[in-house]
Amino acid sequence: MDKIAQMKKLIEQINIHNHNYYDLDAPTISDAEYDKLYYTLVDLEKETGTTLPSSPTLRVGGAVLDAFAKKEHPKKLYSLNKVRDEDDLRSWIRDMQSFNPDMTFTVEYKFDGLHLVIEYNDGKFVSATTRGNGFVGEDVSQQVKTIRSVPLEIDFKGHLFVEGEGMMTNHALKIYNRNAEEKLKNARNAAAGAIRNLDPKETAKRNLDFFCYAVLQIEGKTFNSQQEIHEFLQKNGFAIGDYFKVVKTADEVIEQIRWIDSRKSSLDILIDGAVVSINEIRYRDDIGWTTKFPKWAIAYKFVAQEISTTLLDVVWQVGRTGKVTPIAVLEPVELAGATVQKATLNNYDDILRKNVSIGSRVFVRRSNEVIPEVLGLAERGENAKEIEEIKTCPSCGSALVKKGPLLYCPNQNGCFEQIEGRLTHFASRDAFNIEGMSEKTATVLIQMLNVKNPSDLYSLSHEDFLTLDKFKDKKAGNLAKSIEKSKSIDLHKFLYAIGISEVGIKTARDIANRFGSLENIMHAKYSEIENITDIGPIIAKNVYDFFKNEENIAEINKLLTAGVKIKNPAKRDFTSPIAGKKFVLTGTLPTLSRAEATELILAGGGEVAGSVSAKTDYILLGENPGSKFEKAKSLGIKMLSEDEFKKLLS
């Protein structure tokens, strides 16, 4: 195939994928796979010196859906050209410096959200529009007005259009999913879906944010640099992210990009790269634009977090609570620096909703180094086989029970995988912290010593362990001592250890601090549990039901009879200056760990929340704060350093 014919074929493929992505919101390949096609075309165009009239390198976006009113942008929206590695980035910087060696560069996050243009006039919010095709977008004003970090009034009184990304933080996604019947799969799609929902009330439920990074058009004001634009946006109350650097050399640019890459998984927001721009506005007009990109800015994309591969099979896994989860067996694929062979499918309803089948290509995402997840169908295989919902437990053969979309094995005391999971969880570091109690050890104890419940561990002796294969005197003694030592435990760790569904260590701490003792928790009303901050109706019901179950109460009594001593949280001082105040922690404190600061706040009668809202009273601020810092600034929330916090307590 000659190169022009190859280019035509690539254009046909890319245009199909553009239509699927921009117009239908139904991509069939990952970003990394799209980029490979796109850059193959770019390289061929450079090699041949030819750009065909239908080439997607001449285009900006896609068509506008009819569900929203169409709205023209005041000027064309450009995309950003991308570089694929540090060598390409250095080459771009050399090209830019050829115009003037004294120029500086800015480095910012490349936010992974929904591109929006927001209009203001006379200091008041006028409208919000999606990117659309770069010339015309969709009017989503009512939806965007529900985003609290979008200021409805600003100090600047001229006519202004700003650009930014509508986003859902990872924390907001977690809180939403805690009580949602249909859980959202990832923060980017959650934000895009919310903003493009015709009902603004549904948008509001997702607690979105808006991060602003550019002035598209402004009346009566000019800027000398990107830094001035950044400061102008911040002064007018826009959230701008927690990272912005001005540097001079290629080495400094790359140092900053490597630093962003190293911390991206710990951020509360999704980013997929960094944006490098010439800081000085005066150079930009001389350098100019292509038909699609500004030449004076570039995007450095990080290693893909999402890719497509073939779904080979589905196996069903039994958890410690009896929940049976489908796990996708995948054709091995490299993703975010790891070889991925398995991914979660959540539940059978999710399988049907995603329309995936064995033998088809599927999208897989790996976020924050956690277990990968199948996101949906990329392309149906020719001989694809439907996935069938199982009826019996794959571990013990019991008939499964369906509760909503979830399958459960009811054989709590006879299902091997459930027992193994409960023992391993019970012994974990945040629970009873029994050293030497691995999953392998749990298996041996179940098989050889008939251990079925955590309370059974406290009836075992050094001599019992010596009867086990590969357990010599020292190993047996260490395990016996560790089990004995574990009998003294904090109330919140005890609550976490006993395995209440959906109750993690933070929720367990919140419950412990609210009620103060196990007895109070066991007799708490449902409404009292639900009233705790960040606990919704689903978790409240799980806690309430757990302590109404006779088998659970019997197991708790066995633990207490075996000598387990529960340490109640310190009494809270509701007369202190911080009593009743809500705190959010961000950044690294000089001397206090996050856990120590949390304990001090709780002891003083305060509350600690995971996200910033209008109800937040204080931000306890450390070095390198996250996106919470910017949101707090936009809401005018008081910031405290560690020293100021300690003075307030005293």
C-alpha cells in the first residue's frame, strides 16, 4: 500500500473514532490506541509533505447533539498538540527558544474533565457552553450553575469568557457511590454525564467542581503573561488547581513534569498529563497557530491509564461478606506500568449494562494503582459468547441469593472462601493487627484446626500451632504471642475488624467517635447512625442490621469472653474553641501526622471531613496541598497552619 493510500485508510479509521467519541459518547478504542493512529497519520503527512482535505489533523472536534440549545463561541477553540516523550518535548522547547532565548515557560496540570467556556458580563455569570466542535457548543448554563466552585459573581465587570474543565473529584465520586443504587464508574465520565444531563437537579447531586485555566476573550483588559492570567483568575474566585510553575530551561520543564507524574495517583482529581506554554504573551502572536493548535503551547501526555484488550473468560470470586463478584480474565496487556490480566466487572447487572461478552474487546482502566476495572465494550467479537449469571456458589456449591444487583452466598459458616476472607480481614493491620496471620496461614488454620470464626483464634495455643506443617517452635510462638497481644484494641479498629458491609476504617472511626462505646453502638437507632457526617442510608442500614443479627452478636460475645478488651475513644471536649467546627486536612504538616491531627480535632469536639464545602470552618494546611486548597480559597474558608491550629487548641 502506498503512503497516500495508507493515509486515506488512517483518515477513514480516525474519523469513525472521532464520530464515536465526540458525537455518540461511545468510543471503541482507548486514548492510547487513538493517539497511535493519529500520530502515524501525522508522521506520514510530514514524510509526504501532503495533508489531505479530509484529514482529522485539520479538525477540532465533533457535531453538537440536539438535546441542548446550540451556542456559538466568541472565537475558535483550539486543541493542544501533544508530544510523546521527553526528546520531543526538548525539541519543541528548542524551537520556541529560537524566537527568543530569554522566554520563560509555564507548567500546569492537564485536567481530564469536560471542557467548558463560561461567560460573564458586568461581574455576573451569563452562560456556560461545552466545547462542541470548537465553533459551536451546547448551552449547559443551568447545569453548570449547580457547580459550587463556579462563581456566580466576580469582581471584574467587563465582558469575559473563561475556559476550564468540569470535573468530579475522586472523593466526591466515592461519597456519591456510597449511597447510589447505580454506582458511577470513573470521575471523568461521571462529570461529563452530569453536565450533559437535561435535569440540573441530577447534575447537582454529583457535587462537581470547575477548574479554570485560560481567558478566551476579555473586554477592557490585556495581559502580559500566562502568570498574570493565572493570578487574574485566582483573584476573581476561580479554582485554578494547586499547581502552577514558571521555569526557564528544558531541564526545569522536564523536572516539573516528572514531579507531577510521580504524584498524580495521589491527587483528588484526574489529570492525564501536563500543559507547557510560553509564559510571555508578546511572543505568542509572532509564533502563531496552525489550523488546529497554538504553536506556543504543548501537552505532555502521561502513560495511558486506559486501553482495550480481549475478554477471555469470567470467573466468580467469593468475598468475606459472601458477596460473589465476576472477575474478567483478560488477554495480558501493559497498562500504567503493569501487566494486567484480570479486572473487576462489579456485578451481573453491570455486565449487561456494559454489554460485554467473552471474546469481545473491552476497555480497561487502571486508576491509582488499584484493581483494574472493565469500563465497557470496545468492539464485539465475531464469535462472542454471552456471559451467564451463576446460580450456585463457586466455593461451596450453595444456592446464591440475589439482593438488588448483587449475588450472595448464604453459607456464612461453611463457605471456605468467606471464612478465609473474614480471618484475613480480621487480622489485618487496620483491624486486630495479628502479625504472621497471612492468607496462607488462614487457609492452614481452616483446613487443619477447623477455625471458622475469628473468635476461634483465641482458643488456639502454642501447642496447637506446633501440629501444623512448617510451624517450628519460633513461628508457632510468635503467632501465639501476636494473637494474645491483639486482645487490646481501639473501638474503631474493632468495628472495622468485625466486617460490617461497606464500613471502612474512616467510617468505623466516625461511628466510634459519635457513640463512644460498643454498647451504645449496638443500641443505636437507625436515624442516629444515618445522622453521622458522610454516612448515608445504605451504610446506616448495614450497621443497624449487623447488630440486630443474632449470629453477629454471638460472635462479638465470644470475642469478649475470650478476653478481647475494647478501648473507647477519649472523651471529647465540647467546651474547646473548635467544638462543633468542621475541619478539612490537606498537605503535609511539619510535625503532626494526619492521624495525630485528626485525633486532636476529634478530642476537641470538632469534625474532620474528606472534602471541602460551604459548611467547612477551617482548612488545616500543610506543604504541597491538594485541590482542596484551591476550592477552599474560592469559598473564602479560613486557613490554619499547624502552629495556628495548636494555638487555637491552647
